[in-house]
Amino acid sequence: MITVSLRFDDEMKKQLDEMCDEMGMNLTTFFMIYAKKALRDRRIPFEIAAPSDPFYSASNMEQLKKARQQVKDGQVIVKTIEELEAMELE
């Protein structure tokens, strides 16, 4: 066995550690899977997926797009906190 050293940006390393943790593995396991798969298939890239942030899901992005368009089209109601509080008392 040999040891291989890699240099990573601190934030990238943190994000990769978090992703690997979500998949139940560490960085060594991640790179071993990567290397074995690349050698077996004789190609790069390949996919190992981790759950993505639900904020960026297709359905949420569509809702955000619609909301932006409503604001752009002036289809919003603007009320001050005082007006909202007065409505609550009615």
C-alpha cells in the first residue's frame, strides 16, 4: 500500500466530507470507489449521488420563478406591519 496526498480548498474539503458522511463513507472510501470504478470501466466520469438540497429542487425553483414574475408584474400586495396588525383585530 502507498499513501497519496491531495490538496483541497478548505471549503471544498468540508463540503466533500459532508457529502461523503451523508452517503455513509469517508474520503478514503470515496476515492477507492472512484479509482476502482474508473479502472473497471476504463472511463471517467461516473456518478455517485448524494441527496441534494431541497431548496434547489425543480418544483421549488419553479415556484420561485413564478413568485419573481408576480413581483415583476406587480401582482403583490404590500402592507405595513401596522396594517397587518389592524387586520388581525378585525
